[in-house]
Amino acid sequence: MRVILGGNLFVNCPTLIAYRGVPTLRVMLNPLRIDLNIPPNLPGAPNPAILRHVLTDRSEAIFGPGDYAIATATLLDPPTETVHLGLDLRPIGINIYVDPAGLHVGNNVFAANVVEGAAVAINLA
């Protein structure tokens, strides 16, 4: 599977983002799903039960407080198994988002990278 996130390509990376070794963001196929696990010890993080998921056969959106989309995944044309992922976790207390410049993780910006075969693409301490 291939995931496009902020202009970066992640190929066969089961966990895109982990926090202290715990998987935080994963994308799965068959069916397409976003697995978002909010670390419980983040100040101001919402209860995961208030997140709203909207699903179709080729997409998923997760809405946080105020009905703000914090993650969107769209399966691109088959048979590529490529997913475009949009992300803005700031409303739930995590400073990770994408914009035209790339994938922002804290004060760092990742753009035009290819990560392939990593068990965890980005591991935050």
C-alpha cells in the first residue's frame, strides 16, 4: 500500500506516526480505514468517543470537536492501492498537519520524501 501525505510517499509502512512507540496513525485497506489513536496523556486531548467517522467505500473522514475534519483518506484509482491522506491534528492537541508546504510535525516540515518498508515512518518521543 502507498500513502501520500503532505507531498510525501509512504510505501508499505504499517504505522505512519507513533507516539512513544504506540501506533497513533495507520491507514488500512480492504476496507479503507483510518486508525487514529489519540495518546491519553496529551493535555487537552478529546475523548476519542467524541470523534465522528464518515465512511464510504472509497473514503473516510474523521471529524473532531466543532465538526472540523482532522483526517481524511481517499482511495485513488485501483489497482494502485494508493491512498491520499489529509491531516490536521491541531484541534485535538497534536501539532501535526499538512498544507501545500508539506507535512508539519512540530517545527519540522517534511516534503517530497519517500519512506519505504519502515515499521514506523515517524516515531515521536
